[in-house]
Amino acid sequence: MKRIERIQIASRSFFFEEDAYRLLGDFIEQIRGFYKDDGGDAKVAEVENRIAEMCHDRVGADGIVTA
């Protein structure tokens, strides 16, 4: 059984399998690096909002986001 992480994205709570959690973390760090200029925080927040929407729409029957 894989470890489950409870995280918040854009003020929404999700349960992520460890692999999905790691992939998401890597992706968000890449986005932060790409948008490190002025206004970057707002752009990262927009991306995180969209990720939260997509996770909400695709969460499994068990309530866990998988990779």
C-alpha cells in the first residue's frame, strides 16, 4: 500500500498517493522557477487554482489522487 499525503491546493484539500504528490511538487517548483519575475506569484496561484479544479474533477472513487 502506498503512502497517502493530505495536501491543500488553492485552499482545497486533497489526498494524494506519494508518487502523485512528488510529481505535483516537482511540477509546481518548475512553474515557480519559470515565473520568478514580478507577478510570478499571481501566475503560480492561477496554475494552482487550475490544478485544484482538475484534481476535484478527477479524484478517484476512494477520494485519492493517483499518478
